[in-house]
Amino acid sequence: MSRASEFQPAWLLHSRPYRETSALAWLLTLEDGRVDALVRGVRSRKSRYRALLQPHTPLLIQLTGQHELKTLTGLEATSAPHWLQGEALVCALYANELLCRLLLPGLPCPALFRDYSLLLELLKDVEQREPALRRFELSLLEQLGQAPEFLDTQGQTLVANCEYHWLPQQGFLPCSNHNNQSGLTGASLLAIAADDWREKSTRQAAKVLTRSLLTPLLGNKPLQSRQLFLQMKKPSLT
């Protein structure tokens, strides 16, 4: 087994039991991106890691191993967990599910790590929740090489008073108002590109856009977090 790495910031995305007392953990790290790790003995009552290895807790971790599945050899919590409830909690679970399903292990993604960290902080603020979630989705799409360029299909700057339809691999196609069902106005798209979320129409357009970009990547398997939203009988942010 290789020498242990230095400690680095991380978040637990998901874990499941492994054998009698161990667990398999899916982690998002600052330096190595998504990491899959074996955590030996963590489910034992005597384990000093048991209370620390929880979602939404800022962590410092140390890893060892030469293969894709690492072994977690050090774990510290740097501050208290983000205590999320209700819709905020389901939003965080949604973000975790996207990362587990779409992000390949071992690819550094410091910008995405920072946006995920910011998301967990802002989810507690109802006014900031939806913009933070959309910003995270766009950051993930950027990491995956699937983020849109905010230009039309001819490579021209978007026009605020025009309507657009998103075409995969091509861009934003100008269209007449009566044919456009997407609600993607030039003004909304320009606001998304400028990270300006003040208008409700911008937030609605961003939800339409990110869902259309993420759906082909996710395939036919439904998101469990989205089902939780439906059970809550509240307007879905995901």
C-alpha cells in the first residue's frame, strides 16, 4: 500500500455498510475530486471516526492506496456540521446524488468543491437557496464539459429581447415567441451568465436550462432526491 497522503478538505457525499464494522464512503475532496474510500471499523462502537463521518460536516481526511478504491487513514472535523432540514436537506441530498452519479473519481475539481461548500452554507437561507443550487449545477456542468456557452447557434451574442430554444451540441437557437415553450429569453440567459439572480424569471429559466442539460447525463434512472421533493408536496427546486 502506498504512503498516506497529506490531510485535505473533504465532504462525505454518501456511505454504505461494508462487512461487519466498516463502510464504503463516497467523498468530494479539494485536491483529488471525488474519491471512493474504505473506512475500516467505522461502524464499531469504539470507532473514533463514527460520529465524524457524516454528510454536511466539514472534514479533513487522509487517504492511502494506489488503486481507485482508497483507504481512509485519518479523519478530523474542522467545524460543526451544517444542520439542514426540510427542503434545504433535500437540496443537499440532490447535490450529493448528482456528484455521486456524474462525477468520475480522481479528477481534481477545486472550483466545484468551493461551489458545493458555498451551496451547503447558503441552503439555510431561503432567499439564496435556489440561486445557490443553480450555480452549483452550472459548476458541475462546467466540470463535466457540458456547460453552455451563452451565445446563439451562430456564435453571436444573445439579444435581451429575443426568445431562444436550447439545441444540444449547437447552442441557443433564436425562435419566435409563439413557438417557444422553454421560457428562455435572452434577458434571462444573459442574467444567468452574469450570475444575477434577482428576477424570478431568471431563476425559472435557469431551472429549465440546467434540467435539460442534466437529464441526458443522468439517463433513465430517477433521482431519489427528486422523489423526496414530490413527497414533500412543495415546488421542486431540482
